[in-house]
Amino acid sequence: MRKLIHLLFMTCVVTLFVACSGSDSDDGGGGSSNLSVSTPVVSGITGSSAVVTATATGSAITSRGVCYGTSANPTINDAKVTSSSSNMSVTLSSLKASTTYYVRAFVQNRTDVVYSSDVVFTTLAEETKPDLSKWVAPTYVDDYRSIADWGNRSKWNLANVHDPSVVKADDGYYYMYCTDAGFGDPQKGHGHFHCRRSANLVDWEYIGAAMPNTPTWVKTKLNEIRANMGLNASTADVNQYGYWAPCVRKVRDGLYRMYYCIVLPGTIDGNGTWSERSFIGLMETADPASNSWQDRGFVITNYSDKELNYKVSATNYANCYFKYNAIDPSFIITPNGEHWLIYGSWHSGFAAVQLNAETGKTVIDPLPNPWGAANESAYGKRIFTRKAGDRWQGAEAPEVVYHDGYYYLFMAYDALDVPYNTRVVRSKNIDGPYETITGTNVTNGGDAFPILTHPYKFNGNDGWVGISHCAVFDDGSGNWFYASQGRFPVGSTSQPNWAPNAIMLGHVRSILWTKDGWPTVMPERYAAVPQVAISESEIVGTWENIDLAYKYGEQKSSTTITLSADHSVKDGVWKGKTWSFDASSNTLTINGVNLRVQRECDWEASPRISTIVYAGFSADGRSTYWGKKK
């Protein structure tokens, strides 16, 4: 992966601003126009372009945008790009390679111009053309049983990965953290939330546990809540705690936060009562490379709308005691600087709760008792539920990211062994309403579409199942990725029947966005294949096509289609239809279905080679198509 180089901020990235009089001033003087503009953030730097984001507001605005040049303090008389939106995101193009540029955001009305501070960046060196002939396919084995034990952790790469969270740090490395789980539980007794890192998203180095020991606040907080419920102190064995689903994000330079969950064993008060609660906590570090995290304690716990009526059998799933289950956190900082936590699993769906940006804790802190209608809003607002009136949702692992004007809510569906699959919905607002690809509001019940991953197999291979509970992240240069675990199907040559789905391997895949702004996940795992331009002649030939239309627990198999040079489809599901290819956007269209195309590794081939793959949706999102060139 390319690193962004020489990105220098002359000031901290904060929203400060000056109101000023005159047409070319940033000295903080007078002015009554109430114009304000934030210091811009530069990303996506290449040898010839960069993306600049900033916020510009005020009354009677006549123009706003970004001005830039090779000298300090550029003005609107220099090169500029304007924007019609107060939340500006503009692309500077036709830049010179290896050149230092100065950027200022501006906003103006008829009498005043307000500028931000300078931000300085340097374009990359002249890009060399990608060379496919020099690419070497990954050689590590998917069936890692022979190296699954603790003594072989230096060889794990992506072995023993479950519920990953990935963040790109300032040192250029991607850091991955995950649930305490693995083939044979090799991590047991060696701390929690284990970390590995990679410079290229292909080769991963094991680092160690982010949490050496269980924080003492968990038992203390549990017993405080139990006392308020009129219950005795817990006798739960700390060795039986579950350590699940961390979420790691960069907050700002020198600060990273990890939201993690600890699940308590047993039931609330013996047989005939619902399962004991769980907690989401917070850790912070200044440098992920140090793997030294400071625990900041309790953030949130399960909320119940049933007052203290916890005598709900632990097997009465549709009538869970808790409305919100405090696991599977997803943390996001919105473009306007708000901090939010999205969390929940099964039960009554997902909740969104706003956080204090300085502390990382809930805005209402301390939280009131986690039961009763009067206290519900403190624990968040429901933003998604799969089945109205049934608390056993079959949906978990919310992951929220912001992209191009929308918040995207990714989620895992169904049982986590074979049926596990991934869905996505989106909203203009962090707290909803979230809608499907056809515009259906799913706040109070409804299936999420489109489908992004599903159990599958290409011809002649065992394939994968259980592909979900994802992390979604970008590299800062406009490239997006999906990480999850995958499992071998039961009865396959690599999966022993006596340990169904116990072999969990980390998967990383590319995400490409459709012209309508929906994310598609590529069918083959990411292997840093050079993205040499794809020609139409390469599209001609035989492909394997998989329709990932939902069917619970079924591993969808591939069928063959042939794309002829005369732009007709000779066989398969689209036989008799036509196809076309837009090389400028790498979009293959078959029978009106738009499919994003990219070079990836053919992991099923022996030896592994590069190939071309596609992914796209039917108009209603009910069918997701994955394809691979044979």
C-alpha cells in the first residue's frame, strides 16, 4: 500500500475561526458578516491530485471553496475550487508531482472574505505504472491447524481472527484487534483483545494482547447495579468472562480509542431468569505500536424496558429481559465533530448514543439505572430492528462509517456458524432513519438490503461460510476495505466434522462503490494485486457467476456464463442478453445489472494467480452477484 507522505499541518486540525472585514484578510479583525470557515483537512494525496474538506458557514454567502498555490497564504485570486455545500469536499487536480502546495479554505459575501489558516502538503512522486508481472501471490495456507497453537503465534498471519476491528495509524500500519477466540482457544491465559499489524493488508505480524488483565471496574459496576436491583453480589468467575468485539478508531493525532465488551456468565438471579448483563468499556493509547493501553472504565451496559421484571427464562428468546444488549460497539466521529456509539446484538436491535468527545463516555454521565421508560433515552435511540415484536433478532455487529454524504450501517445476519451474512442500509443522519437500497425505513422493523456477503463457493473449491461481523475502513486515499472472519464449511476437506466452524481465518476484501453510492464487497480476498487497466478484450470469455440471493444456511455455488466478443451472453443465467464494459469506471453491465470490476487474486487456483472479479446488485438489492474470470 502507498503511504501518504509529507502531510504537514501548520496548525492543529481544529475549528477556529476568524471573522474579518475587507476582501483579502485573515487577521481576525472586525467584520459583521458572521462568516466562518474551518481549517481544511487534506487527504487522498496522489502525484497529481488531493481531496480537501472543510466547513464554511455564514449569511448572504456569494462563494466558498478552497484556494491553493505553491506560495504561502493563497487567495481567491490564485487557483481555486468552489463548492455549493457548507460541508465542502473538493478535489484539486492537475497538480505537479513532488511539489509542495499551500491550501486555504475561504468563504465570502458581497463585502467580506474569510480565510482559514494555511495547510501544507506535498504531492507524491510521479506514479509508476502498476506492473502485474512483478506481483507475487500470497503463499500462506488457509488451513492453519498445524500452526494454531500459542507457540506458533508468530506464524499466524490472519489465523485465529474473529470479529476484527481495523484502524490505520499514523505510522502507516494497519492495526487489527479481535474477539478472544481461536482454534483450540490458544489465546486463553494470555490477555485479551489480541493485536496484529500490517503495512499492506496481506502480511500480518502478531503483536500481543491489548488488555493484559481484566479491569476491576467490571465486577464493581456489576455489583453496584445488582445492589440497586435488590440482588446479592455476583459470584461469577472472572475466568468465565467473555471478551468480545472491540472497535478501534483514531480520534486525533496522539489519541486512539478502543471500545470493547465484556460479557458476564450465568443468569441474573438463578434458573428462570434472563442471562446476566454485559458491559462496554473504553481504553486509550497514544500509539498503537506500543500496544500499551490505559483503561478508562465503564461506558454503558444493557438497558431494559421491563423495569425489574427480570424473571424471563434464559430460553424465552422472543421476550428477552433486555431491550438493548451492550455488545458489538461501533464508534464514529461525524463530519461536524460529534462522537457516537452504535451498539447492540439480537434483542431489540441497535441503539445510537451520543458521546462526550473529550471523555469518550456517554453525554449523560453518570448514567441512570439501566431500566425503566424514564431512563431509556440515556441509553440511546433505536435505529434498526429486524423483526418488530420479537426480541430475537438474528442481527448483530453494527458497523457504521460515513462516506460521501451518507452514514452506512453494516450488520451481521443470522447464526454465526454457516448462515452468517452481511447487510447494509444507509441514512443522511447518524441516528437515522436508515433505509434499504429501495428506500424502505428499517427503524422499527424490516429486512436490510442489499446483501454484501453470503456463504459461497466457486467451482472445484470448498468455499467459505460464516463471512460476517465486519470492520469497514479506508486507507486515506479513497480505497475502502471490508474485514471479517471466514470459516471452512462443515465436511469440507479442510474442516473436521468434530469441530464445526472452529477454524476462523481473517479475511480482507476490497470495497468498490456503485454509481448510486452503495458499497460492493469483492468476492476474492485482497492480495495487493496491481490494478493494471482492464481492457474490454479481457472481459470476453468464461466467468463463474454466483447469485447471493438470500437462503438461510445455504452455501451458494457458482455457475458458468460466457461473454462473447459480439457483446452477447452465450450461456448461464443471462443467456441471450447483452453486455457492455465502461473501462473508465471499471463497470461491466449485463442485462441492465451494473457490476464493479477489479483485479484480484484467484485464491482457489493452484498455484494462486491474478484474475478479474466483479460484484454488483439487482435493482431491489435482493440478489448480489459475484463473479470471477476463469
